[in-house]
Amino acid sequence: MNLPFSSLEQFRQQFNSGLHYLLEENQLGTFILCLANATNDKALFSQLEKPLLKQFQQILKNYQQNLSEGKEINAVVEDLLVFLKLHALGFNKIKLTQQRHESDWLCQFNQLRSFRPKRISAFQFNEKISVPFIEAQFNFNKPFMAKECFWAGDCNGQSLDIFYNKYPFADLHSLLVPQRDKCLPQLLFEKMHNYVWQLLIDWSVVLPGFTLAYNSYGAYASVNHLHFQMFISSEGLPISHPKWSHNGGTLEYPIKVLSVVDAEKSWNIIADLHAKNQPYNLLYMENKIFIIPRKVQGSVEVPDWSSGFTWSELCGAMLMFNHDIYQNLTADNIFQHLKKYSI
């Protein structure tokens, strides 16, 4: 095994140290990334709150001066929009991520993620599970993305890049990008499926709770550059509970789930979904994979408290931006929303 991390503690230390380093960049994009990651971790926010506030005030002062002098603001438009929302809210009113259990489900209030630009709001599915990689669109090869990569190297014979998730919603939430320079579109293939399966087995030895997730095209993949969501889930997700029939239990999950412990068998199922141009979400965890065929994004009305049902929601973890709804959403509400995605 070629493991880049020796333990969960070492991984967390490297992850957090990288955020401290990024904050020294004094740039808008890295400020937003550090702020969003800090609000996702109470202990980290307590360490970074003062330097974050100082940088927020300095950025605001610089932009006000530029505008008063008729000078151009050199920043990504999407980041400027997020900063405008932060300024309108006020730094002292930023809320940390909150989580609670609602019966079988997880609920999360994530204020900063609601500020995220909606890159896929105008998505139209053309009945194909894949589209070619387009260099002009957002991808992980963009020069400004280099500083958001906190680990890169060779692992088990392939190059890997691990990027911070700019708007995280899980513990140590990262983006794992294999063979980044090959410009692979967001279409899983057998060799890569087997590779990440083995990666899960190997890395779980030193990273308990190590989990990977995947959104296919048409299932809320927001970047058409092959990547996986990477995070730590110490208690598992609702989809993994033994009570559900796909795990050998007696209760039916609200949407069809295939739970497979064999890499070859799971690939045959995924390949069949590709042949049918059927969008799906995947969750790799605990030496198994959950395969979730689902209705294509845009075909089901999204509740106003959500930006869309991705792998997270379909695995039973609801993300929401309205605090009242976060406090009052019921288990039956969640069950009925999930049922709408069943095919």
C-alpha cells in the first residue's frame, strides 16, 4: 500500500494546516474557501475567526477604495457575488454548520453553502450519461485551482490530487481527482471504479470512516472533470443502517438502492446504467458500494430549502439553508421527498 497519510489525526492536521497557510494568500477565493471550511468545524473556526475577520475587513476596505477611485476589482465574479452576500449578512452574523438526527435521517443547516454559485442551475439532460470534457468550462486544471490542492502525488500507480471542497458539508470534505492532467470527463469507467474501490480498502486502514461518493452526469455532478467526493463519516450515513432491506433488514428505503460487496458485480450494474443512460449516485464505504439509480436532476421539483438532491440527500443526509425548516423538517417529509426520485 502507498498511503499518503499515516493516521486520521495526521490527515486532519495536514488538512487544517493547509487552511492556515491558504489564509495567508490574502486573496478573495482562498478567504471564502477558508471561511466555509472553518464554519463547518467549530474548533477550527475558533482558531481562524480573528484572522478571517481581519481579512474580511481588509478585502472590504480595498474594494471600497477601488470602487471610489474607479479602479477595476481583480477577482472572480462568482467570488465577488459570494463576498457581496457576506457583506450584506455581516461577518458577525455568520452561523456555523449545525447537525441533528431526525429519526432515521440526518439534517444539516449549512449557511455558507447557500452562498455557493449555482453552476448547474440551467442544466438540461440530453439523454446521455456523459458529455466531452470542455476546457473552457470550470475544471480542476484551471491555474487558480492549484493553491486549493492540499495533497498531490502518486498512489497505487496513479496520480492523485486532493482539493479542498470550497463549500464543504462533511468532515474533512475534499475532492479526489485521479489523473487530473488527462482531462477525463465525469464518466466512471471500470479501471477507475476498481482503483477507487481498492483505494477505499487501503486508506480505511489508517482513516477510519473514509468514504467516497460520486455524482454521475445528470445526478448533480457540478464539474465535468472526473472526481469523487472524499470525507470521513465516523458513524456512517442513514443509507448504511442495517434496518434497510438493501442491507439485509426488513424496512424498505424510500428509493431503490443496490448494496454490493463485490467490485466486479457492482461494475456490471454501473455499466448497465451507462448503457441505459440512467443517472445515478454512488457511495463507497466499509468495503461496499451503494448504487442509487435516480430520476434525472431537473425532473423533480426541488424544495425551496435545498439546492438539489445529490448523493448526500439520497443517502439520507439533508442539507438545508433555512434554519426554521432545519429545526422543523420531519422524518415523513424527508421520506416523501426521497420517494420522488425513485424510478
